[in-house]
Amino acid sequence: MTKNKSNTNDYFNCMSYLSQYWPEECENSKVWQENRWLLKCYIEVAKILNKDKQAGKGFQALEISTGPTLAPLIPFLELLDSIQLSDYSPTNRKILRTIDINYWKKYIVAVLKLENKKKNSTSVKRRLALLDNFRKQKILDVDIKAEKPFPDLVNYEKFNLFIMHFVADSITENKREYYDILKKVLKMLNPSNHLIMSSLIDCKTWDDGVSKYPSPKLSIKEIETFLLKNNFDIKFAKQSHIEHGVGLDGGMGVILAQKKASI
Ligand SMILES: C[S@@+](CC[C@H](N)C(=O)[O-])C[C@H]1O[C@@H](n2cnc3c(N)ncnc32)[C@H](O)[C@@H]1O
């Protein structure tokens, strides 16, 4: 496996990953079928969380490894009081901070369409400004395999929403390694906190357009079972019927889980 990485500390080729999975021309891209499915799941998850928001609960989110990718946040923007972005790779953190924010404009228009909301220049500008504001704040360095994943974070208490899209499942070779990481993430959450997670499903490999990487061939049912055993309720779980996505030898799933309130 040859890794043509942009920085020796990067996990993969960040620009190649971005253009393969989240190209600027969103609805005209060959990966749109998958991204449309993901964004529709995130919209459904946002609707579930919106009930808590309506009940007066704001969300302070921590995203574990955002990658170079801001599109998955678009359905959640109006729900968040704050979000702390992070990534393992210095190049991803730089892309997040410096990319022209208009790169994500077509995704905002597409999400508004999927939400059946009015897509006028005010609604697009509003979400673009929220997205720009969130990504301008300090982006943390994270190594989820390390004993202390976030060296700059004192505690996780200030967050009540944890987000992790295609991370533990994309950086592990076997299930033992995957569940060790997931367990570490679950420990960050307090009772009633939520976890939104996307995962490769039935996948042994995925690629960034340059190199191939392993994935532990997870099933959505086994992830759900693990979450239930670890004191979480499942509020949303869906698996895509797309069997071989662009760059993948399998499919994808999205889960929203909530840690049970302490008795
Ligand atoms: C498949 S990408 C997912 C990125 C983004 N969340 C998305 O959905 O597009 C996997 C991410 O995990 C990050 N990563 C690699 N090794 C890591 C580690 N040890 N700890 C935390 N993140 C890591 C990579 O930098 C990359 O951003």
C-alpha cells in the first residue's frame, strides 16, 4: 500500500479524500447518491434532536475528527449553541480553516431542498455564516488511539452532543480495535448526552482515491447491540441499501444513540 500523503502526520491524502467523497459539485457528482442518503439521515436525526431543543435544551457539540468535511454539519447548524471541531491530521485542520466557505454552498442549497425549506439567498447566507463561524474557532488535535485523545481538553463535561462520522470504523483493521475505540468514545459521554455516528458497514476496505485502507466489516446490528450493552438507547439507526458506494467495498450506516439517564 503506497501512501501519497500531503503531510507525514496525515492518515490519508486529504485533498484526494475531499474531492472523491465531498466534491464541490455536489448534486452532479457520482457520489451524490450516497451523500444524499447520508444528508437525509442527518436531517432525520436533526429533527429528533430538535424536540430536545424545543424543550429548552441547547447543544454544545464535540466532533471527533471532522476530516476536511463540513457538509454533514449543515442539517444541525440551527440546533447548535457551539461546536468544537477536531482532527488528527494537520492538513485536514488547515483545509477546514482555510477552504473558501463557498465550497459548501451547493450542499447548503441541497440540504434546504431535502428539508423542503425555502432556499432563498437569506436562508443560504445564514447557514453559510453559521458554518463559517464554527470552523473559524480553534480546531483541536485529536488522536483517538492515544491514552488521552484530546491533549488540549480538560474535560468532556461541557459537551452534550458528540459527533463521529466514519472515524473508528475507518482507522481500525479488526473488531477488537474498533470496539476499544468506540468504548473510549462512549466513556466521554455523561447520562442523557447524545452520540451521532456514521459508519462503514460490511466494508473490508475503502480508499481515498490514492490508497486503500482497512475497515473491520461491521454490521449495524452489532454496533447497536454494543451500544445497548453499554447503557445507551438507540434513537435512530439506518443502513443504506447502496451495497458498494464510491471508494467502498460495502455500505454505510447512521446511528443516533443517547446515554441512559442515571437512576
Ligand atoms: C474517513 S475520514 C472521516 C472524516 C470526516 N469525519 C468525514 O466524515 O468525512 C477518517 C478521519 O479520521 C482521522 N484519523 C486518522 N487517525 C486518527 C486517530 N488516531 N485519531 C483520530 N482521528 C484519526 C483522519 O484524519 C480522518 O479525518
